[in-house]
Amino acid sequence: MKKLHIAILLLAGGVPVCAALYFNESTSLETDRTVAYSSVGDPNPWFLAFSAELEKEAGNRGYSFRVTHAQAKIEKQIADVEDIVAQKPDYLILGPIDREGSASALRIAKEAGVPVIVVNRDIRGEAGVDYVTKIYSDFEWIGEKMAEAVHDAFGPGKEIIRVVELHGTPGGGNTIGMSKGLRRKMAEYGKMKLVASQLGDFNRAVAMNSMQNIIQSGVEFDAIVCHFDEEAMGAIQALRATGRKMGNDPTKGEIIIVGNGGTTDGLKAVKAGYYHKIISVTPYYANQVFDAIEAYAKGEKLEPYIRVDDIVIDRSNVDEHMATGF
């Protein structure tokens, strides 16, 4: 079996420094290469689709593949990673549950000499020291695009746009990024007001319950921003139960609902006209993950963050993307 030792050229105060980092451990370049994936394991369709894509891409490129599902519990993810690195895979793909809490997994992998590719969400750590690179959607951009979609739906005639936010799991890098981008763009417009922000947890039932509570509280709102399609489906159910209208025309009293994802149910709701816009968060980027792994194995320099590109989906282009629903 051939082995590859990696040395990385860093810049310290403008001076090149050659540093042998934790992942200069031997890396197999033969067909017995193994990759393990520690998934958030939240029971929603995004994680299922992404895991399936990784497994397919691993097989296409000749890697053996193993996945563990943390059931959205940090302590289980840490235990999963301890078990994974004990089996000495060539690479660990880590989908952090929590930006801070999942950082311990990086230390465990580093001590075991297993290089880490971070996916899905942000994590506390330094590229080239704690992990190789991070690959996921730009969640601040997504938050900004959701604010833009709401703002543009109302046009210049609306003095104040009252917005409800159904947010994702607290502490998750995607939740943090989307909330930050949403608020920054809302502040730029000056006419958008956040009247409620409650947990959606990327879950339909949780979001429906939160939306019911908001409606029952008597809070007046014009639009709902959801951190995932499943939350939007829950909000739609809550609105329907109270006879509220939703759609694309606020002049008719329709609530504007904007979210992100690209699930089959979300795309169908856009096509039907009661889900205004989706900012995609694609799970189809396993090729980028394995490109990064193979570039790293060759000693190529990688950017600390590799962006996954996303798009805006509405009734004008939804038919083009129905086949990509997950």
C-alpha cells in the first residue's frame, strides 16, 4: 500500500513556513480507501439526500463508505466520531450539529490523525489546523435573499412589512448564518420589522405548533420567513387551519411565505402558488466533497471555505427544478 505524507506551506507574518499538521498521517491511495461520514442525523429529507449522494459518489470513485447518524444529539455525534476514528478511516466527513458543541469532534479526529472535511454547517476551528476545508451553502447569502424576496413581493407601496421568522436549531451554523443575513438585509431596507421569531427546528410539526402559537397570540404579520421547506409546510398547515390566505399577491391579503431547501413538497407548494419563493440549499454536492478529498491527497492547496452555489426558485422556473426535489 502506498502512503502519502502531506506538508503544508503556511504564511506567518508574510513569511512562508512549512508545517506538518495533524493530518500528515499516512493516507492510502489504493482502492481500499475509506471515508466515514458523521451526519447530523436529523430525520429530515435533506440529510437523507446528502448521505445518499455521498455514498453514490464514494462508490463511483472507488472508496468504501460508512455513515453514522447522530440523531441531532451532540453527545451521540462525539461518541460516533470516537468510534469512527478508532477504525482509522482515510478521511472523516463531518456534518456538525452545533458550531461550538461539535468542535470536540475535530479534536478527536486530529488526535487520531484523521483529516476532516466539514460539510453542511459551520464549526469553530481553523482550516489547515483543525480541518482541511469547509464545504456548504452560503447561509448568510441565503438569509439575505429571503429578506429580499419578501421585500420585493410588497413593492414600494407598503410602509412597514411585518415579518415572522421560524428559525432552525439554535447553535447550528446554518441557523446562525441565515438569521444574521436576514436581519442585516432587513435593516438595509428599513421598512421590514421582525414581529416574532420562534423555533421551527427544520421540522414540520414543530413549525406548525410555533405558527399556531403566533397566530393565537394576536400578532399581526404580513410575511413568514422559514429556515427550511419543512418549516414552511408547517406554517402553511397552521394558516390553513385558521382560514388565512397565502400566495404571491399581498394586495389580496395573501401572506407571503419564503423559505429555503428544495424538497419535493416545497417545490409542489411553489407550483401550486401558496409558497412564494425557495432559496435552494442543495444536497447535491458530493462531487465537490470528493474533489476536495482527492485534491488534498495530491497535496494541492485548498481554500478554507468552498461555497456551494444555490438559486432562487419561484413559479417562473419551478418546473425546471421539480426533478431535483428531495
